Amino acid sequence: MNAPTNRKQQLLKRHRRNKRVGLLLALIVLVLSGVAVAWWLPLVLAVLGWVAHEAWFADHLFYSPRDDYQYSFAPFTQQPKVHLNAGRLRLDEGVILDEGATLILALRVKSTWLGRFLDPVVELTGGEYPDRQTFERGVNGLRYLNLSEQATALSRGELCLRGRFCRLLGEPTLWSFTSPQVKHQRVMIIAPHADDAELAAYGLYSQADETWIVTLTAGEIEAEHYQQMGLDRVEAARLKGRLRAWDSIAVPRWAGVPQAHCVQLGYFCLQLAAMQAAPGQPQGSREADLSDTRPFRQLNPFALPGDADGAPTWNNLLADLRELLLKACPDVIVLPHPTLDPHPDHRCAHDAVLQALEGLEWQPTTLLGYANHLHDNDRWPMGNAGEGVALPPVFAADRLMQPLSLPLSLAGQRDKAMALGMMHDLQPRAPFKRRLRRAIQRVLAGRTVSRYGENEFFRKAVRRHELFWRL
């Protein structure tokens, strides 16, 4: 088991232990109140306690909001000198910012008492692109703001920072990362599942000079929504796989990507790790009763090595990827980040691409990582749709990181939202418990649902920035 998986398991174990202890203490309080005061009091307290939990303690946050984020950026990264005075951020005299650079500002954020119940927000005003970036309730530590659209306002001395339900403390530090012109190159997006390319990189791939999208799995499992239509488990999984295979080919056309550049490999969801562990051994679908990838490849524009026998093996996956890499010759490959994103299919997708590149005649000039899932904060990016994306929680200072933030206009955000809306996996309604929790949080915690759709990814992914990491 690798380090990211170990860390995830440790975080989950600590979270569950703390939850058990909290429930035990709550039970003791309820019993004592019923004995000492009145029989009905425990019922009232139980309801109030549950409502409070759903409003303020239901986030999956597997670290203390008082922990400092710990980033190490690449050596020789530019650090323009800045000062924060009376809420205004100013550059030192004579400092010139590189055009199009990714700008990251580190400073301490401390929530007020209200910031324990309402999400703390840092507001950026004074320029052409006012923004809001949100942090954990109860935050009290070092955080990293994304100022990548604020270079003009900062250079003019007009950029103002204001904490809402929080205070900004200490002297900030600014980093400036030179951004490669990835939009003017040949880009290949590696998507473990249909919708991963859109979630992470719709803005990038819709604007690139040439785009290829390669989806590794059919994403056929967890098809309960289709069982409600009267299908059995196998039929529902097969239907879901066909729909998501269609999505992976058809939805990129919304952004102008030609069908000839969209490929669905048809391997099975959550089976990539088993394939990697035994490269020559086929790993069939968990739910669709299939051991042949070809039913989900029928829309592909050309044949691939794995079509010969349809075997869902790691060796076939590598052969498919090598064929595609040599055919597309991408300058930029966008793939899941190896440590930020803990999803097992995402980690295996990263490994498969790197292994496929070994000894290959064509090598890309740039690898960009993305994270559609996080280890320890499932609300990141925090805040509302349309707002900026601050850097995610990272607590491994020994790992060098190099962010790349690409802006997405309001028109681009709307197009991205429509692309996500076409994805069948994001269309079903949320479970009743989740909808009830959102209603409670809307009333008591001031949170809103994205205007674009009910699924949480409409809030998390439709933002004014798309954030990548140079690998």
C-alpha cells in the first residue's frame, strides 16, 4: 500500500475514533439530562444536537483548521516583495510582475467567533476581477490565496484584501510562477472516468489549439439510479456504462473537440489497481458481469491494440496508451496528481501514463496534475460556484509543488456547467439525507447550492480558476 493510501486510512481511522467518542459523550449527557430534569428533555436535545451536527460538524475535514498548510515551492521561484497595510496589498517600489504568471500569496487567516459557524472568506477587491476565496470554519493558520488574475490591480497598488468572518494576520509572502503557454499546444487529457476531464480541465481543453481526451474506464458501477427503472443490477450497470461511454465521446464536442480525438478505453471502474497488481490477468467488471472491454469501445474512431481480444488487463491498457501517445504526440498531458488525488483509479491512471511513456519515441514537454478528489477535505475548493480557487490543504513540506492557475471567464464557466449537466453521472438527485443537510446548512450556516445544478461538483468545479500542478 503506498503512502497516499496509508495517509487516507489514518485520517479516516482518526475521524471515526473521534466520532465514536463524541457520540458516547453525547449519549451520557442525554441520559443524565433525562434522569435529572425530565424524560422529554433527551428527545429535544437529541434533535437539536443532530441539527447542530448537520449544520456545523458534518464536513469531512480530517485535520484541524488550526493546522498550517505546509507547501514547499520549487527553488528559485520568484518572490516579489509585498506588504499588507490597512487591507491594501502593495508591491515594493520597482517590482514588475511577469505577464500571465500564477501568483500565490501566503498569509495567516484567523476566524472570528462567527467564523466558527459561517465560512470565513477573503474578499479581493480594487481591480477588474473582484473575487472571494473561502477557507475552513474555525481556520487559524497559514493559507495560500490565488491572486493569478490580480496582477494588474496589484501592480497599480489597488488590490485590497478583506476578511469576512476572519482576520488577516502577519506579513504576507508572494510567489510568482511562470506559466507555460499550454493553451497554444497539443493537449491530451487523461480521464479515469467520464466527467473527470470536464471537472478538471474543461476550460483548458476548450481553448487549446488541439485537444485529445482519453477516458480509461466505462464507469459502470454504482448504478442504483438505473435499478429504480426496473433493471436488475447487471442490466443497470451495463446501461450506465454505455451512457458514460457515450458521454466521454459526445460531451467534448460541446467544446469543439472533434470526435476523432475522443477515445473511450472501456476498462472497468475500480479495477485498475487489480489490473496493475497482476498485469496479464483480466479483471472483469464488479457489477456488469463483463470481462470484455469492447462493448464500451464501439464509438471509438479507430482500432486500438486492446480491441484484439478485449481483455481488461494492465498490459492491454499500456498498449492502448502507447498507441494513442504516438498517434496524438501531445505536447502537454493532463492527468491526475499522484499524491493530492487519493481515488484508486486516479492514482492508477497516473501510473499507467508514466509507465506507457517509458522508452517511447515521443515525450511530452509538460505534465500537469489535477485533483478532483482530496484526501482530507471533501469540500475543496471551498466556497461557491464562480469564486476563486485557493490552494488545497497540503501537509508534506518535503514535496516540491508548482501550481498553474488558468482563468475561466464567466461565459466559459457557463459552458463548463452545461458540459457537466450533460454528464449522466451528475444528473440524479442527491439522497434525501444530503438534501436535508443542505437545507439546514443554507438556513444556519449561510451556504448556498450552485445555480447550475444540484450535484456538489457544480459548486466545486465551476470556478473562475482551473488549478493544475506541474509535474
